[in-house]
Amino acid sequence: MRLLAAMLMAALLAPSTEPDWASAQAQAEAIMAIKVILIGDSTMQAGSGWGGSFCAHHLTSFAACVNLARGGRSSSSYVAEGSWQLALNEMSTPGFSATYVLIQFGHNDQPGKPGRSTDLATEFPGNMTRYVRETRAKGATPILVTPLTRRQFKDGKLTNDLVPWADAIKKVGAETRTPVMDLNTDSAAAVQALGPVLSARFAQLSPSPEIAAALQTGTTIAAAPAPTPSATPAPATMDSLGDPKLAFDYTHLGREGADVFSAMVTRELIAGVPALRRFLIP
């Protein structure tokens, strides 16, 4: 008993072997890490867009990447539901030397999207300007991204119906002196060069025999509508709330598509945002 007591007393009196974190921190060189936040819709979110591949493969360990893109959102509904406020909160996180915010909308701002469509002449550019202004107010750097092209063709020619929204974003960029990554132009050129058959590989699933036959003619046909959710998980497309479900369509991306277009965005950033170059992996 006396021996045990002596051993306990010796242990209590022995010098601490715990690391001196304060001393180590004082001697170490402070890390200069940045944060990149992604704001957008399903063509940017993980699982159906290029954002997941971008965060996973194109940033060094000195860059934290937070993908807050959500399927089915427009420049208006993203704010209305509170997602933009979450993004603003992320911009306030201390400790990072800089925060960059990539902002891409357009798909769900187009007509025919109940509760989401915005007026191209007034509301859409107003929303994009607000994103820029409020990002800067948080001390972060906004970067605008034009919307990824759809992969629809007629007689072998790509039908890029998002050009007006891309042009509106470019105009906001010029007016607010904000960098614009022109993913729409770059992706349209790549898809046109590949044609309808090869670019179909960018989708989440292979096309049905009927759709594949149409692709061979140079003119795409409508993809099958998404099945109704059931107790048994079944392949489906992006629903109105943006739940990731696999299907073939001309908008969303599988792994190959995500890798191709995330690399494209990375090249745009290397050329257009010099301060980011050291944190990017081509």
C-alpha cells in the first residue's frame, strides 16, 4: 500500500510530458490558408455538377473548399430560402488569409421554373450584383461564373440557350469590376467539338437506346422524365429540391463530366485570378 502511494506521489510530482502547444506555435511560421466557397445550382453541387471534383482534385491543402451549391436553386430562391445567409456566415470564419466566393446561376432563372424564374432584364442582374456587393462587404472576393452549357443539339449544332444569362453575368462583372470565369463559352465550345454522341458521356448515366439513336442523327430528343420517388430507391433525375438522383439528361454531370468541367474552371481561375494560382492544381 505504501509502495502504491509512493508511486502515485512520484507521478504527480514528475514534470509534465504534455506538449507545450503555446511554445510550439510561437516558434512555428503561421500558415497562410484560404477558403473557397461555391454558390450555385445543381450544375455546381456535388453529385450532379463540377463542384465536387473541383474541391476534391483542384485545390492544394492550403485551401479549404466549402460547396454550398444546391440543385434547383435560382439566383432568387437561393436567397429566399436562407442559403445565401449560410454562405455569408461562412465568409465570416476567422483565421483564413483570404476567402473567395465562386457564384454561378442561370439554369433555374430561366422561364418556366415556378417560384424560381427571374426577369432577365432586371431581377437576375440585380441579384448577381447583390451577391457581389454583399460578398465584398464581408471582406471576401467574389468571382462570377457563367452557367455551364446544356448538351442539346439540332442538326449537329449545339443549342446553347443559356447565352443571354451568361451575357448578363458578364455585364455585371464589367459594371462591378468582378472577375468572370466564362464557363458557358468554354463548355459550349468543348461540347460542340465533341458532338452529341461523345458529349453524352458527360451525363450521369448512359442514354437509352432511343436517345442514343437520336444522338447519332445529330439532333437530341427529350430525356425521360424522372420516376416518382418510392420506398425502393430508383434512378431519377434532379427533382425540384435538388436531391441527387441518377439519370441521363443533357444538363447534369457524372464523374467524367465533373472532372472535365472542373478542370476547365480551374484553368479559367489560373488565368483570370492571379492571387489564386498558387492554391490551384491544374
